[in-house]
Amino acid sequence: MILASFGVAVLSAVLAMSAAAQSFAGGKWIDLTHPFDSDTIYWPTAKTFEKQTVFEGRTPGGYFYSAYNFCSAEHGGTHMDAPVHFAEGALPADRVPVSQLIGPGVVIDVADRVATDVDYLVGPADIEQHEKAHGRIPRGAIVLLRTGRATLYPDAEKYMGTAERGEQAVAKLHFPGLSKEGAETLVARGIGAVGIDTPSIDHGPSKDFAAHVALMTHNIPALENIADMSELPPRGSTIIALPMKIKGGSGGPLRIVAHVPSP
Amino acid sequence: MILASFGVAVLSAVLAMSAAAQSFAGGKWIDLTHPFDSDTIYWPTAKTFEKQTVFEGRTPGGYFYSAYNFCSAEHGGTHMDAPVHFAEGALPADRVPVSQLIGPGVVIDVADRVATDVDYLVGPADIEQHEKAHGRIPRGAIVLLRTGRATLYPDAEKYMGTAERGEQAVAKLHFPGLSKEGAETLVARGIGAVGIDTPSIDHGPSKDFAAHVALMTHNIPALENIADMSELPPRGSTIIALPMKIKGGSGGPLRIVAHVPSP
């Protein structure tokens, strides 16, 4: 009788969960997000993250309380570039569909090529080589480019070529990115979003931001400064990338996590 | 031959997706997040949301570009209270486990009781009544309290009793919340997080913030100013609630979405 009641309780708990919630119960979560603090990496010309203490301690009411205010550029740390960042009239941060930001994860690993060329551009050949080994990129995929640079974060000089701030530092930026043709290939696959473990989807020396423009004119957002992806498989993960919902925003802070099912 | 290749392509696309990604392919996403703008609701004493234009238009390089900076209190709009907001030494915003913020959704609807008592406190009886009808709340559930007030947002006077700002306005706050005993009942169920469609998990007249303290001393975060839940079933949804990763933060902007499977 005890066993029978236990069975009913378990059945009832399982019935209360959707298939998605059940599939998340196994496997593990990997947080692909760098925290926001005074070390957070920003473009050399962007306003950095500031946090001010409002209150921290015991209140006259007898309970503990802590609260802070903060300021930031939309584009810094782990963040989303909304399509309107580089395409007039394209989707702002609050209007990128959720269905585009949650989907099957595809990780294209180019760390070996970046090791010998810091300004390496991921192109169609890298994408096709990945597809040959792991299958065609599915529609709605969230494609993450692993350059292996996440482990250098937040050392700005190592991570992006310079720790200097201001306009004159932009010419000193060096890090890998996605080529214009690579961006066009991903657009043709009907992906939901593309992410990279560098400060920008265009590489450091870019002057025309051609990958941004190619993606964003097709309403594909870019996810930048993604944290270490080394625990992610080339395919089979689920990526959830939810940005702060800034009305009319050109982007904003992003929380991005991956679920990797049990082997 | 063509049909056979098509079959292989479909099979290959399905194999590339995890069970979770596949289960999200059907059903629909509901965004439970209010946007951040100049109308965003804050506590009468908190710093409101401000957005400044950095650039908006055609650049000398020939491409369009838009970017903004923003400032905010951690606690405003749709946001998370991290446990350290009301419990010394408890988890800050960046350290609340992702596994606690993604899970089966349970919606307890008390809108009928709130209709006749704006300061209604959701208590153990409401929770037990819900369980009698829909089964026991599973461990790790994200329990959302639907008071029906989300549709009044962002009209501060209707939504929370006053549109005044400053310390003297706090005494004029009126909206429903969770009782201390209700919070203790949810802690006993081993839930991951609790959310509500009002500015605070304690009701408007609260002076001791007993629900906050009861939840947060057990490292349970509260999700506040959740948007309209009327399309969510009492159980069977999957809730994904990802906050901005502010290091040491007492909370912060939250993006919360629900997946409702096809019937």
C-alpha cells in the first residue's frame, strides 16, 4: 500500500511537468554569461558598468536589506546586439522573438585556427566543414562560434588587444570574428541567432562591420562576449539566450545558458 | 531517391536537436516580461529607468548605427529579488543556480479573492486548494501567483495604490502579496522560485517584509512585476526566468518567459 501511494505521488509529479521540464531534469546547465562588475569588458569608447550601494545592513525594522543602482552601456559584457544596432528599422531588443533566442545549439570550434591568427575570420568553409562532420545546421539554431578567447576574459589586453580606453584604442583591437560571407551562409541556413566569445561578431580590425550588417538586415541578433563553451558538444545542446527587455533598445545585457543532456 | 535523401536530411536535423529543443518546437512562448522604458514601475523611493542616446543614424562609414546607455535601480519593472536582498549572507543575483530558475510552472490564481480585497494575502489555504485541484507542487517548481493586477500596469495609481514618488508615498501602497505562512508552505515544497504580478512578494501595507525574509533565508528568490499570466495553465508550462548577472547584486532586471505545450 505504501509502495502504491508512492507510485501515485511520483506519477502525479511527472504529470505536472511538461516534456521540456522533464528533459531538463537530467543533464546539466552551463552558464555562458560573464558577470557584470567593474572588470566587465566594454568597447574602448563605451560607458562601463557602475554599481552604487543604496543600502546594505540591518534596518530599523529589524530585518537585513541590501539594494544597489547600476548604469551601463547596452553593449558590454555578455550582451545581445539587437538587429537595430546595425540596421535601420530592424528589430529592437524588446521585439526579438523569444522563439529565435531559444533553440538547438550548434558550436563551431575554430580555436585551432585562431591560435595562429588572432584576427581570424570564420567563413563559409568553416561552417561547411562543421556540417560535414556534424550534420546540417537546423533552422532556428543558435550558432556559437568558439574561438577559445573566453578564457582570456576579463584581461582586456590579452582578450581584445588593448586595455586602453577611448577612440585612439579602437585601431589597436585584435580578436577573431565572422566574415561577411560567413554571416551570409548562416542567414541562408535560417538560424535564430549567432554568438561568439569575443567583444564583437566582426573581427577586431573591422572598419565596415560587414558581418553585423549582413546579419542584422535579416533581423538576426549577435550574442557577444559569450563565456567559455568548452563543455558544450558540437550539437545536441539547447541554448537559452534572454536579453534585458529594453524598449527600443539596440541591445543589452544577456543571460545565456546551455542545457547539455546526459550522455 | 529524392524522397530518401529528404528523409535522411529530416532525420539528421532531428538528431541534431536535444529532447528539450524538440519539445519547444511545438506549443507557444509567452513573454511574461514588461519592457523597460520611462513608464516602468519602481518602488516610490527607487531610482527609475533612464536611457540616453549615444548615437542613432547613418555613420561616416556608410552603415546605420544606434546605441544607448541606461541606468536603473536593481528593483524595478519585471525583476528578480535575489536572496541577499532580504537575508544577510544569502545568494546574490549572479549566484542563484540556473537550475532553480528554469522549471515546471505552477500558476495559483487568486484574482477572484483580490477583486474584493486589494491587500489580499495568499496563504497556505490557497496553496492547498490549488494542490487539491491540480496535484502537489513538484520540487523545483516555479510558482507564479496570479492576482490579475498585471493588466493595470504601468498605471501606478491603479496598479499599486499611488503614483506619488518618495518616502511619504510608501504608506499609500496597496496591492496583494504572499503571507509569511504562505511563503513557509512554498519553502516546505522545495520550490525553485516564486513570482507575482505585483511590485513586491509582500503585500502593499507590509512593514516587516515577512514573506521576503521567510523565502530568502532559504535562498528562494522572488520574481516581481510579472506580466499577464492569463494564458498560462495551472500546471504543465515550463518557466524560464533569467536575471541579469550582476556580481554581488541584490537582484536585477529579469527576462521571464513561459513555454506552453500544444494541447
